[in-house]
Amino acid sequence: TVGAVALDQSGHLAAGTSTGGMTNKRYGRVGDSPIIGAGTYANAHCAVSGTGHGEFFIRHTVARDICARVEYLKVPLQEAADTVVRDVLVKAGGEGGVIALDAQGTVAMPFNSPGMYRGYMGEDGQPFVAIFPE
Amino acid sequence: QRKWGLAIHGGAGVMSRDTLTPEREAEVRARLTESLQAGHAILAQGGTSLDAVGAAIRVLEDSPLFNAGKGAVFTHEGRNELDASLMDGRTLAAGAVAGLRHVKNPIALARRVMERSPHVMMVGEGAEAFAREQGLELVPPEYFRTEERWEQLQRALEKERAAGGQASAPGVSPRPEDGKFG
């Protein structure tokens, strides 16, 4: 699964996700990637794209939950994303991670799996790319 | 002045420093960087976050290194089925597609669904018919195939046969053979 979240110079957020699904899946199974609120969500406060065990992301509406915490509880993006990925998902047994961006340009990229291909680039154009929890 | 920028991911899962060769890691990092640069170039010129997200994802869909577009994993029946979605935080408009087999860049179709239809989600043959109407690039199913993904499916099928052909029970992780999720 791949995904991106962006904040433009007008202050507008967007999120997108694209996937080939799961190896050996059957029965027309669909994961969280195309489910708005589960694997992808964006509003005026926050944008999220997820990757992981889709059934858990759907059950816990992961992307929307993170943005709702930012919007209603006024918690920092990092705290909201960490809570959902490292607490809610872990307790449920769901593995994966998210990338998230808020309207101030704050980035959070938590994951509870051994690795997640991820990266960030801000105004300075310097790429940050990582795979493991370094 | 407001900050701007973008973040991307290329999947999460059981990656190991022991199995990820330096060459493979370098390739992955190069494609991730290219994806960031594609999105950043749009934002730097005053483009929209929607355009930046689409451009960044397109680079990853076109790379065989990631489970999206070219390089997608195989279903039990040996097919590639692609899903994508896009959401505009400014308007809450959204578009999603699932079960695609011929659309080269599913993220582009998700955007067309969002902007040029009254719907949010389209699946399967209907979604592909809409893609044809919209003039999006279609490719034969073989375009998405990579030998690595095909071998992953064969190993998963072998493991399934060894387990008596049992589908996963409800609530049990249908963990893919390589432990990397989609």
C-alpha cells in the first residue's frame, strides 16, 4: 500500500491511498485503503493515510479517529496518531501505521509494525526517508 | 507564513534488515525520494494539495517496488485487483475505487470519481467503464505482474495447501506470506 498527505500554500489538506490489497485474498475482499474514514481521511484540521491490516483499520475507523481527536479533543497530531496506532490498534491486534499531517504542517508517522516505508518533505525541499524505527 | 509540505508511505510490515538488501533499500529510498520530489514540485509552484498527493502516489504506483499499481500483489485466483481513494480536506469531497484490473493509475480514477461523478465509491467493472468514459489510461492485466509477487502467491498457496486449504477463521489475521500488508 502507498499513500500521501499534503498541505498546500493555501492551507488546504488532502490525503490519498492506493493499494494492490493482500496476497492470496479471496471473495472480493476489500481492505481499508478505499474506505473513506478507515484508510484515508482529510478535513480542515488533519489528513491521514494508513497502511496495515485493513480489517482492523476499518473496524476502528483509524484515519477518521485520528482527525476527530485533533478536531474535537484538541490534542496534538502526534499524540492523536500515536494513541490510535500504538494503543487502540495494538490492543485490538491490528498491525500497521499511518502518515498524518495537520493544518500547521506538523507531521506524524507512527507505526506498530517492524518497519514502514515513509518520508517527508517540507518547504526546504530536503527529503527525509526512513524504513525502520530509527 | 504557513508551513506547507507532504508526507508519504510505501507500506508497513515485517521488514527486516537481514532480508532487505542494501541494493533493494537504495532502490526503495530512491523511489520514495522521487515521490516526495514530485509532490513537492507542485506545492512549491503554488499547486494544490490534491495535485501533490496524486503526483506523489503516481510515482509509487508506477514503481514495481510497492504494492500498488505495477507490482501489486496477487489474489488467490492469480489476479491483480487494485483499490484507491482520495479526499479533499477543504470540501470533504472524496472519491474511491476498488477491484480494478486495467486502470494503470487507480489514484487518478479516484479523483475522477470525486470530481466528475455524484458518487464517492465505484467498484469492479462499473468503475472500469467509468475510467473508459473518462479517457484514463488502461493497460492489460499483465502490466501489473512482477515475478516477485507471483512467487509470493505461490508460496502462500503452498502454505495454504499444507494447512489443509483452510481459509482464515474470523478474527484471525490472514497474514500474507511475506508478512507485508496492504
